[in-house]
Amino acid sequence: MRNRFTASMIAGVAVLCVLSLAAWPSPAQAPAYRAPRTADGKPQLSGIWQALNTADWDLEGHAAAMGPVPSLGAVFAVPPGLGVVEGDEIPYLPAMAAKKKENQANWVKLDPEVKCYLPGVPRAAYLPYPFQIVQSQNNILISYEYAGAVRVINMGAPSKAPADSWMGWSNGHWEGETLVVDVTSQMEDTWFDRSGNFHSDALHVVERYTPRSADTLNYEATIEDPKVFSRPWKISMPLYRRVEKNARLLEYKCPEFAEELLYGPLRKKPSN
Amino acid sequence: MLRRSLASIAALAAAMALVMIVRSPAAGQAQPPGAKPAPATPAAKSWTLPRTQDGKPDLQGIWNNATVTPLQRPKGLGAKEFYSDEEFAKLSTRIRRGDVGEEAELGAARENDLRYDISLYGGFDISKARFASNKRTSLIVGPEGVVPPMLPEAKQRNAERAEKNKGHEFDSYENRPLSERCILMAQEMIPMLPGAGEGNLLQIVQGPGYVVFLHEIDHSTRVIPTDGRPHIPQNIREWQGDSVGHWEGNTLVVDTTNFTARSAFRGSGEKLHLVERFTRNADDQITYQFTVEDPTTWAKPWTAEIPMTKTEGPVYEWACHEGNTMISTILHGARVQEEEAAKKAGK
């Protein structure tokens, strides 16, 4: 009896895989991969993950460029990247494109990452730091190394944010192999990258995490913000598992590293 | 065509879901049965410890350790570790009238009375104040009930540190307390000592091989591996140390070392060694016990025990650094004062 169930399940899965391929043929997508399962049959996404690209420098394609601190030379120059935006360009409303340019011109002064502020979503996913997914039944926690940022994705009945916050309010559900997370109620103060790409308090992000092999995930985020963009747009990139045997998130409490920048000018002058 | 494919996928998914449901009891048979809400009556014997999918005791949920029980035993109680039921009831009534004696410690509730939804915490309402349900006279266990005497070298170390800052409290951000700087706030620090009113929320999430403790205060998060791996190398020191865990029967044991000397728990140094034990002993209660030792600070280890009670969420995001206007306001104020003083002296 049990065998028959297992057999029909395997058959079902096989058909499902074939159908998935037929229904969503996309050259960018890896061949269908079936992730290991949790005890309740959900794809197992637990692990330490990290993006390996230059999205945090600029979501759009960009050439290498001089860094903001000449004395740091080649160590902190801007590395080049092909970009992660579908269609290559972020569709700003005409008036908003100007603000993006202004942000970019004043990057070091205005970027919340420089000040060690919580990064918001989706930026948290592609900062140059690892993050860890801890998957439980009723919720999925993501702990980010940068700034000790954290979010708990509610996997139960969708709930409403009690207040706006830097990391937003996350409701998740499964669509086949994919964890879909709906993120609302984010503060307007976060950015998307070090190039001044920004949003308003109307930001709505839908993330999709799809296992593509044992050690890689496809990460997609659809970004919608009618106050800033003319239409929803999408970024996508692989995330890589940190496969080191002793991989761990370490403490990166960065307020300490931003204090001189924020409060240094208020320090007592030696002449006083 | 696409629509038809989608329809068959939906049908298949439904079939699969059914298969899963049918299968799951079999899969679960190897494990003890799942969570059952504890009955309201004191018939605790019928309670079954809930377990996670991988068979570990389930500690998950949002917990509150608020209590007015003081860390150290009030003088005059001698070796008395527990109140009698009668004494406990009397004391509870007294504190709720606002009659705060030595037996109670209001802690954080005395000072921080601004909160955007204080009703969640209930702590500022003295009529809801409570002692630890274990009826202990102090959180510290044992006949002494107090922190062991500080060693002379530790006294000197701490006195030197205080002396160095004396007269320079407003010179720079470096002279301000860690809590003001949003680096370490009292109730994100480990071991976890409760306040009387707010900031006591702890969310526990368990995944395969890990237990996560998320403090509401400053979104402080410890992701603790329970797979038996050793600590990170000793030369890597962290404000909150390095925590690794393992299960001893139904108790989660978390061992933490690699502290910095700067995090100083009650004057401790970087040799601080913390062992925490979490035991779920009712549907709505976890007993949290910690032992700290530091041969450079105290003559002997000491242990405290604090019941944590299940509570409702949500856990709010506590973005301390992002909203920190305190440091700049304090430093700015000090500079203005200095300027004014200089002007006055010049006249």
C-alpha cells in the first residue's frame, strides 16, 4: 500500500517536473531540480548562502570605476558587472531618475549601508556578506551577517505588519519548488545598491527562492513602486551555498564602524 | 495549452498534497507525538513535550522572561531560596499595590516609560507586575543567592576602566555606554537577565541542526549550531561570544566563549564562560538556567534560573542604531556647553 503511494508520488513528481519545464520555458532558468525535502514535504532551503556578483555596487550593468577614497587605490575601486536587472534598465519615472542621479553623486554621504543601517529587502540578499536560512514549519528565519539584520517570514495565514520597519513584513508561501515571499511595509530610507537606486514607502517586493542544484538557489525579486517606477521590474541572480565545512555567520555589529563618520565631528576638540 | 498545463499541475499538486497527508502519520511514527496544548488545570502529568520534525524538543515560539524577582537575594532572607505559597501570594499582592520592597526589582521599568505600544508589554502597569513563577527569592540559585565576591584583580580592572572615563564622559561617542551606542543593550546581552517590564521578548526558531534566539531588543540574533562542532578559533572574539549547542536529553545546552573584554558582563573579562540550559517543562513555560564562570573575575561560578512564559507576538523590529539621535544630541549639547563656558571665561 505504502509502496503504491510512493510510486504514484514519484510518478506525480516526474510529470510535474516535465510540466514545469513545458509551462515555464525560460532560457535563464536552470533545468528543473528537486531539492531535498523537509519532513512535511517542503523544499529544504536551510543553509548559509551568498551572492557572488556586483549587484550591491550597481544593480544595472556597469564598467569598473575609480573608488570614492583615492588612498584606498585598487582595494576599494568599483568592480565591473553585467547587472542583474531583467531588460538591463530600471524603469524610473522621469522625475525620479534625477533623484537617482543625485543619490549616486552623493553616494558615500547618503547610502544607508555606509552608516550601517538595516539594508531592507531585496538588498539584504546580495550584500557582499553571507546570510543563513533557518527553516521551520510555521516560519522561516533569515539571519544576515551584515548589521545582524534578521527577518522572520510568516508561513502561516498572511498577516499584516504592525508597523513599518527597515526589514519590512514578510509573508511566505510555497509554489512548487519555489519559496515566494511577499514583502511590504518597508521604510522608505533603504536603498537598492551603492549607486543610489532607491524606492519610496510604497515599495512592494515579491521574492522567489528556487533551488537550482544542491548548492545553488535562483533568487528573483519583483519590485513594484508606482511612486518611483513606471512599471514593476525584476532582478535575478544565483545564490551560492557556503560549502565550507565550518561555515558560520560571524558577528558584524557595524554601528561601531560608522560612529566616527556619524559622530566624529562632535568629538571634543583637543584645544577646548 | 498553457492553461491546460496549469490545470493539470493544479490537479497533480492537489493529488500530491493528499499523498503527503496520507503519508505523514507513517513518517511521523518514529517520533513522539506532536504538540498538544497543555490543559488549563494543573494536571501537568498528561502533558507531552512537543517535538520538531527532526524529533528534538520544540522550544519554538515567543517567550517573555519579565519578572520583578531580583537577581540577588534580599538581605535578611539568609539561605531561604523559596517563598511559601502564602508568602508568594502576599508579596504579589503587595507589589501590585506599588509597595516595592527589597524583594522586588523594577529594573528597566523604572526608567524607560516611552514605548509605542506599551500595552503589549504590560510592564509599566504595576498591577500586572509579577515575580518569577518558581517562587524563588532571587534569580541566583543556591544557599547564598548572591553574585560571589569579585576578585581583587577584577575590582582593579573595573576601577581602572571607570577611572579612565571619569571626567571624559561627554568627550566622544567612545566614552558613552555601549547601550547608548546601540552596540550592546542590557536586554540583548547574554546571559539573558530579565527586566521587570519591557524588552523581554525572545523568539525561538528551530531548523535542522540549528536553534535561533532572536531578541526583540536590537534584533540581536544568535544562530546556534547543535551538530557538535567546536567553537570558532580563540583569536576571534565577539561582543556576544561564540555559542555552540547540544541536546542533553530534553535540555538544550548552549556553551559560549570567545567574548571580548569590552562586553563585560557584570565586570567580567574575556575569559567569561557561559553555559545556558533551556528546558521546556510546560506548553507555556521554558526554564532557563545559566551558569557563568570567569577565573579572572569571580572566586567561583554562579548560577541563576529564570522561567520564561509563552506570549503573543508580534516581535517588533528594534532598529536602535538607525534611530540613534541620543549620541549626537548628547555630544552636541556638551560642545555647546563648552563653548558657552569658554565665552563666559573670556569676558
